[in-house]
Amino acid sequence: MAVTRTPLIAGNWKMNLDHLQTVALVQKLHWTLRDAGHESDSVEVAVFPPFTDLRTAQTLIDADKIPFALGAQDISTHDSGAYTGEVSGTFLAKLDCRYVIIGHSERREYHAETDEVVAAKVQAAVKHGLVPVVCVGETAEDLEKFGASAVPAGQLEIALAGLPADADVVVAYEPVWAIGSGQAATPAQAQEVCAKLREVVARVVGEEAGVRTRVLYGGSVKSANIASFMREPDVDGALVGGASLVADEFAAIIRYQKHVGV
Ligand code: 13P
């Protein structure tokens, strides 16, 4: 089954930048790409600011016709009601969010999100027409004990259970030991696990979904290493943390196709 998967370069801002700083970064990123003659059709760009910035980002993207998709960093399993502090997928959809990150290792670790909670959030996202960016990955200890792919593959299997065959999802392989450490996985490691995760998508959601679903790598991605990941056949993009907060650096990551040797 021949298919072209549009590469996705996604910036997870985590808990950084207020709504005023959001304006500055989105504008600077847009101008930098425009001035460089970047062809926006070649790569999809998505930004994931904190909840309090989403309305600002939405308004700016809409007013200036900026070709970036918008995403949130989390979603409630509930639609509405007495859930203090939670944010419903209904609200995210109203803000033109296309994506929502689910199951990031920081939420699994600091907010005790289990695989079952992650699965419920995936269902909530799909219900509201949002594309879940399902994050999976092994810790350094898991890596030592089980190898690289067993833990992320198991997490993904639970997260995707029960999705319809036409579900639109993105998978992000983020080894926990590579996040914010400056020590990225090697392209070969990323390829091996991303290929395994694609097999899980094919088995759990359906063969066609396995072919069309984008699998991203995340963990210490920067302009100096992005091209080497994107050369791998099963790596369809990147989920970028720290480097997505600096307009010039994130623009250089987005423009990986222009890097020497690509
Ligand atoms: P860094 O790019 O800062 O390592 O973060 C990766 C990440 O967690 C993206 O979701």
C-alpha cells in the first residue's frame, strides 16, 4: 500500500510562555519561515502552547492566516461538569485545536496518569474531533530491563484499544531518558521502535491505519539532529520540547529538508 505521510513537526511548549509571549513566538516563527521562502505544504507545523495561550494563538493564526495547526497539551476524560481544573475537548474543539497531546511522560510521572486514563483521553479526543498525539516511551530502567520497544508498544496497545479503523491519530515515541537530557536516541534506535509502534497501530486499529498514521520521534530533537531522524522510513516527524521555544531553532528544525545531505 503506497502512501505519503505528510511530515509533522510539533512544538510542545510545556509550561512555558504566557499569552503575550505566545504572540511574539508565533509571529517570529511565521516571519522567519516566510522570509526563508519555506514552502508550508512540505511539512505540517503544529504548536502546543499552555491552555491559557490557546485563544490568543487561535486568534493570531486566524487573523494572519498563519499555516500552523494548534494543539493542546492535555484533555479531560469528561465532557463537562464538576471537575475543577479540567479542560474539556468541547472547549478545545471550539478553539480550533486540531491536536491534543495525550499521555506525555511528564503527565504519567507527575500526575499519575495510567495507561487506562490515557486510553480514556484518547477516546475523549476522538469523540470531539481532535487528533490525539499519543505519547509513549520507556525509562532508562525499562530500557535496561526490557529493551527499547516493549514498554512503548504495550502502552500504545492499551491507548489505541477500541478505536475505529478510520481513526486519525498520531503516535509520538519519546524515550523518557532522552527528554530534556540533551541525549537523543540514535536514528537507528528511533527507527526500530517507530517501526514496532506502526505494527501496533496496524494490529490494533487496522492495516490501513498502520500505513497512514504518522509516528513521531521526540527527545532532545534539535536542528543539528532532525535530518538524521527524518531520513528513517518510519519516522514521520518530531515532537520537540525545548528547541520549539526558540523561533530560529524551531524554524531550522521545520526546514530540515534543506539541510545538507537530506
Ligand atoms: P525536549 O525536546 O526538550 O527533549 O522535550 C521532548 C518532549 O518531551 C516533547 O514532548
